Amino acid sequence: MDNGNSLKIKNGFTLWFTGLSGAGKTTITDIVEKQLRHEQVPIEVLDGDVVRTNLSKGLGFSREDRDTNVLRIGFVADLLTRNGVGVIVSAISPYKEARDEVRRNVGDFVEVFVDAPVEVCADRDVKGLYAKAYSGEIPEFTGVSDPYEAPAAPELHLHTDQEEAEESAQRVIEKLVELDYLERVQETSRA
Ligand SMILES: Nc1ncnc2c1ncn2[C@@H]1O[C@H](COP(=O)(O)OP(=O)(O)O)[C@@H](O)[C@H]1O
Ligand SMILES: [Mg+2]
């Protein structure tokens, strides 16, 4: 942001993006991350796809394994959050109960529902997974053959079929300001 204002972190937070595969979690995360890093806000990203190659390696897609994955991400997010870091989690996290448990543990939890109809996500089919899910090649696929429990009261609800990713990202940052995790400070040194 180059309007003479810069952003400062006031308190650690966990920004938790939940939604179907292809809804736009990673895309929006990247924009928010980039902007906050540019503002020198301490940021760490935990992306579900990445976490499954290390922290949660070996876990599958049963409800139990999905919940374990979410709780592990939540554990790390909590450690960082309480040390003043802004954490961005980008994970399908389909079950409400597990998300709510993380919310209780972390406290400073900002849930963002990254929402697009499954048809739109399947149309995008970023990774070619929906084609495989519909053909049955991939079982237990969220939104196709496995449940997704939408958040009942997320802090923010983004409709990525109706707004640009950049617009969604700005709404996320505004929400963090509104909730007092970030503050705008006037840059007095600028002419
Ligand atoms: N408004 C939008 N917000 C986010 N992504 C969008 C939007 N419109 C189109 N897209 C596209 O949808 C895809 C979302 O993929 P991705 O971010 O990897 O989803 P996820 O991480 O939720 O699985 C990307 O190809 C992105 O360019
Ligand atoms: Mg992703």
C-alpha cells in the first residue's frame, strides 16, 4: 500500500482459509502474504498441500486423518500466533468440529470461508483433480464424494465466483484491521 499508510501488526493472529479445492485459498493467501511481507508484518503460511508433504506426511483423507491434519496445523498456528506472528492457514479443513477446536485453542482465530460453487471449482479444475474425482479415480474427494461443512459464522465470507482475487485479498486485510490485529500507521517521513 503506497498511500502514505503502512500496516503494523498489533497482535498475533491465525487467518484460517477454509473451502473446497480450487475455491481460491492459495491464490488469495499468496496475495495477502505478499502484501503483508511488503509491510514487514511477520507472516508464516501453512498450506494444506505443503503440510501434507511434511508435518502430516502419511495421513490420508478419512475423517480421522483430515481432523488430525487440521489439529496439527492448528497446533503450529497456535505456537506462532502466541509469539506475535500472523499465520495464514490455507487448508480445505472440511469439518466444523475440528475447525472450532482450533478456534478455541488459538483464540485469535479469523475464519475466512473461501466460497465458490463446486461446479465453478470443477470448471477451474486447477490440478485436474475434479475430473478424477467425478470419474471415481480419486475417492473421498471433498465436495464430490466427501462432505464439506461450511462455516456457520465465519469472520469473513468470500464469494470467489463473484469477485476478483485481489478484491478478496483486500477485504481480508480490511477485516484484520477492523478486528484490531493490524493497524494503519501514518508514514510521517514521507513528503
Ligand atoms: N476471485 C478469485 N479468487 C481466487 N481464485 C480465483 C478467483 N477467480 C479465479 N480464480 C482462480 O481459481 C483457482 C483457485 O485455485 P487455488 O487458489 O489453488 O485454490 P485452492 O487453494 O482453494 O485449492 C486459481 O486458478 C485462480 O486463478
Ligand atoms: Mg491450495
